[in-house]
Amino acid sequence: MSKDTGGSAFPINGEYDEVRGKSSYVSAGMTLRDYFAAKAMSGRAGLKMSRKDMQNMAVRAYDLADAMLEARK
């Protein structure tokens, strides 16, 4: 079973170029899960910490992001 990502956080819609007859680049952007995790880590990002501490913080940030996605349901 795949992890619920919450969909795109910042999707970019393409526009149709009438001169070229095709659509411009379209990006789904980052997932809402990634955005929530990044926000959860932002307050501690400037702190000096070991690699292990950084890895633990990242895991906790995604746990929090998953909880936030669950709360939205």
C-alpha cells in the first residue's frame, strides 16, 4: 500500500501556446506531505546537530506530516 501524500502542494498549470500549438510545461509541484514535513523541520534547521540527529528529525517530521494528513480527512 502506498503512502498518502496529500496530492500536490503547489501545482503549476500549463498554458496553451497558440503560436506553437502545444501546452507549456506543467509541474505537479511538491507533495503536501513533503511540504508539511519541511514546515515541521523549519524551526530546527539552523541548529548544529549530528547526522544521526538530522536523520531522526527527518523521520519525526514525516511522522508529523502523516498525522497532519490524517487529521485533514
